[in-house]
Amino acid sequence: MNRLILKYGATMTILILGIFAWVIYRRITTEGWGSITLMVAEALAIWVIGTFVLIYFWPRITVSGFKRIIVRRGLGGGPIPVNTLYAVPERASESALAGSVNATGTDELLYFGGWLDVSAGPQVLHVPEMRQHYYSVQFTDAASGSNFAYVGKRTTGTATGDFLLCAAKWPGDTPPGMTRIDLPHNSALLIGRVFAANDEDRNTAYELAKQIRLTPANRP
């Protein structure tokens, strides 16, 4: 989202101001200078309403765009079904996903991602023993665009773990040995990262990333 704003923000602002200037010019030529106060009020009202609409809807539009990319096109290996994680074999500098989620600047991150939907029931995120590799799984709310949870070395450690992902009002019990994560809404964008210490470590990091997966909670 920030990249899009930085890339096109100046162009869009100039375009909007240009439209305002054209409208004011047309009003002056047809109605005279007496309509200036009304035009200024209209311009301010449009600007305020447009700002509110942008702030409220932009996160939804952006995250929905990620969903369309993931489900329809995929991250390099074809479309990714809902509730499936795909590990990108390329390094961060070679990955289209990294450029869309504010990469940290290191080439040694491998990315994985997918679209989570728990409307039909909870899902379980399984993480293998990560062998002290840095990794993280970022949960982004589909409605607000905010990151509401993380699973990873800094928050949950690197040991094998299972996390029950469910709607906030899901009434079921959390199975023994699992950690429950409630979604603010029924869906979320999942973006994961695994650090590779060097080129020799990339294969290990990639294999670990592929083992981080989603499965239905009711599956044996």
C-alpha cells in the first residue's frame, strides 16, 4: 500500500488539483467571480469526503488486491487455493511478493503466503522445528489492513507448534497443545518469511518454509 501511495501519490494529487482548477475556470467564465466562495466550499467538501473514503476503503482495496493475486494468479507457481500456503523459492530481491509487502532490504529472506478463510470452520497452522532459523508469519486483517498477530521466532519461538486459527466468536474448545488465534473477521492475508544465513542455507530454509502449512481443524 505504501509503495503505491509513494509511486502514484504525487501524480494523483496533481491530477485532482488540475481538475479543480479546470472546474473553477469554467465556473468563472460562465458565472463570474461571484461563485468563487461556493466553489471553494464545494472543493473543500469533496476533498474532505475523498480523504475519508480513501482512509476507510484503501486498506480493504489493497488487501483484496492481494487476495485476487494469490487466488487467481499465484506467486510464481500458479493459482493458490484458499487456505493453502505457497513458498516462493526465490530470494527477496527476486520475489514479486517481497516488493509488495515492504521487504526488509536483505536478500536472504524467503517468502511464503496465502489467503486464510475460516468462515467454514477453523484452520490449523502447523510450524515444524525451525532449527533456530528466524521466521515469522504475519496475519493481516482483510477488513482493516492491520496486522493483528504474528507467529515466529520472536513471538512463539522456533519449536514445533500448532496454532488454531478461528473466528473470534467460534465457540469450540482449543485442542490440547495448540495455541488459539482469533481473527477479527473471517479472513486474513498471511505473509511469511524465513531467513537463510547464506547460499548453502537456502535449501534448508526453503524446505522449512514448505513445511509451514494450513489444514482444516477437523481433519484427523
